[in-house]
Amino acid sequence: MSDQNRQIPRWRRIAFPVSIILNLFLVALIGGHLWRRDRGEIDGLPPFARVLARIEASLPPQDAAAVKAVIERAGPKYQDASQQAVAARQEVIRQITAEPFDQDALRQALAKWRAARDRFLDDFGDAFVAALAQVSPEGRRQLALELRPARLDGPSR
């Protein structure tokens, strides 16, 4: 074979580097989105604050003010449990991406996350029930519609 037959066509010399650059850009774009999502910074609010904002937005103004007041008064009670649940979730994510992968460590992290989440729900649940006691029947119906799982992180109506 001669050297002329071995030469790479010009379009291939250009297409390969362009392809690599585009792939790196897409990986960075997707990675940035996942990083922001995992840190809970989409819309500038952590996930729990985003859910509370959606709850307040779905209620009539008088009900929203009552709910906000009760939740804020109870804040110190459930704030620590909330931070522990967030930290436990981050540990699960760290274990999922750890090299070498350790199944037992992930199982332990999942168990700690479950316990921290349950502790938070126990602490916050009391405040949520007390807040709902201040809401009108119409407000509770609106809230029930808003709390459907598909609505929590989706666009508002």
C-alpha cells in the first residue's frame, strides 16, 4: 500500500475533534444540571423550601399566612432533622459514585437516609398537622390537589 491510500480524508480529521468537543460539552452540561439538582439549587431553593413555597402558593392568602406562621414557629424543631436527612441523602449519592463500589456501605447509607428521613417526617408532621388545622376546608382541598406527586416539582397551573 502506498502512503496516498493511508491518508485520512480531510472531513474525518475535522469531524473527530469536533465530535470530541461536542461530547465534552454535553457531558459538562448534563453534569452541571445533575450537580445543581443534587444540591437542590434549582430555582434557588432547596427541595423542601420549594415544596413549602408551592404549598403556600396554592392556598388562599389568609390560609397561606396561617400555614407560614405555624411552620416558621415550628422551624427550630424540625430544622436539625431536615439537615440530617439532606446529609444522609448526600452520603447515599457519594456511595453510589464511589470507586470501588461498596454494596455494604451503600446499604448502610440507605438505612441512615431512611432513618433520617423518617425522623424528619415525624418532626415536621406535627407542625404540618398543626398548620392544616388553621386552613379552611377549601384551602385543604386545594392543597390536596397540589400535593399530588406529579405536581410537587412540576410547573404551576
